Amino acid sequence: MDMTFLERDRMEPFSGEEAVSEREFENRAG
């Protein structure tokens, strides 16, 4: 589930701010 969500986000273009959010999300999941 998490992997699919991350992959979907990666597929879509994101700005720097969103990139930081993704990193934070990964840390939370981890």
C-alpha cells in the first residue's frame, strides 16, 4: 500500500516543497 502511494507520487511531477513532504512521509512510514 505505501509503496504504491509513493510510486504514484513519484510518477506525478512535484515541486521542492512536495519533495520534502515525500521525504517526511517516508521517515514516518519507516
